[in-house]
Amino acid sequence: MIATAADGTRLHYIVEGTGPPLVLVGGRTSTIEGAWWRYLPPLSARFKVIALDNRGTGGSDKPDTPYSTSLMAEDALTVLRDAGETSAHWFGLSMGGMILQQLALTHPQAVRSLILGATHCGGERPATADAPAAEGPLRRYANLYDARFITDHPEWVQEDATHFGKMPLHAIVRQDQAVKQHNLCARLAEIRQPVLIIHGRQDRMVPVARAEELLALLPNAQLQVIDPAGHQVHSEQFVTVLRLLQAFVEEVERQRA
């Protein structure tokens, strides 16, 4: 399916399943297939799942113009409305979590709850200390996965890698700029919806201290630190994250009822 943003950018998305609406928003460079291929079958059995390719990736247009998390939040809202919904639960990974922070601030009526995975609220922070590097042909993924996971489960990482998409360099640069410009830390107290924060203890790209910062700033949040897991916590600990996600969304729906 294709929705059209206000600036004419075509946004590719899919809809699967029935039930409470749940929108999946991937991180920098990720596509629907790359981020969510493990999740779509079990989630669509319980929810109406809407997943989109952010501008710059997958089947969406890739304009060489400035991107921002604010602009991509408007993209996500456009997709939600095109899918016939006015509000939903939202699960965002990394950059996707930043997009959802902006969405909740700009369009709170569209947000029933947030699940924020491996993300932060912006601003510069000290980098995490280097961890032992993975060896072998999968070592290029050492910043995404815990090194021990790559060593112990190379077939899982390789299977993930077969689903990763490609995007033009200009679009990578534009998404990078959006991430670097994102800074909503001072405004997170305005987000009143229930929030589940999921973070890997061994995340080298976004240190776990950033998840703890989110917890301190969001007034209605809970944090699940998963150990062991790196930046790809949703893949490395797929069963655990899926269980947490389903239970959280269903509890929020019960409270709404």
C-alpha cells in the first residue's frame, strides 16, 4: 500500500491482521522486511499490524531533501490515517523510537501507548566503552549485536542479514542528520501515555544509561533492561521482547476499556 505525505513523498506500508492497531516504525536504514520479518506473523494473529518503510528506505520514496524526526512523525501519522485508524499503539526501534517521541508530543490523540526499543531522547552523551569485538565474517555486525550472540548464534545473525535492505547513500546521510538533530529530552514530561522502554544491557550504540534517562523523564514509563542483548535487542531476545510487547499492549487496551 502507498500513502502520500504532505510534500508528495510516497510512503510504502503494509497492514496485516485484526484487533487493536499496532504500528511498527523501524530504525535508521531499516525496512519493514529487515526490522519486522520475525514479528509480523505472531503480532498479526492478535493485532491489526501496520508497518511502514520510513522515507529513504524500502518501497518508500528517497528524496534528497532534509529529513527530521518531526517530518517522519508526520509520515507515520499519514500512514496511520491511510490505514483507516485515528489512534494506535506504536513500537519504534532506535530512530523509530525518536520518531515516536515526536509523534506523541505533536499528535498525542494518535497515541494509545509507546514501546521504545534501543533508543534515546537526543543530545550528545559519552560513548560506551569498547567491548570485545566479534570474529569471523559477521564481525561487521558487532555494533548491532552483543559479540557473544554473534559467536553463539551465527546462523541467527546471518538469517537476519539476508533480510536487511539497501538504500542510497544520500538517504543514509539524510536519516543520520535527522538522528543527530533530534533532541526532545526537555519535553518528555509532556508525554502522558503509557510507555514501555526495552533496552539491551550490552547495547554499544545506545548505552543503557540512555534508557534509564528516558525512564526518569517520562512520567508514565516502565523499563525492561534485557541481559544479554545489544542494539538488536528485538532480534537477539525475540521471544522475550514479543512477550513483553504483547502483554503491555493488551494491558493498556484493558485499561482503556
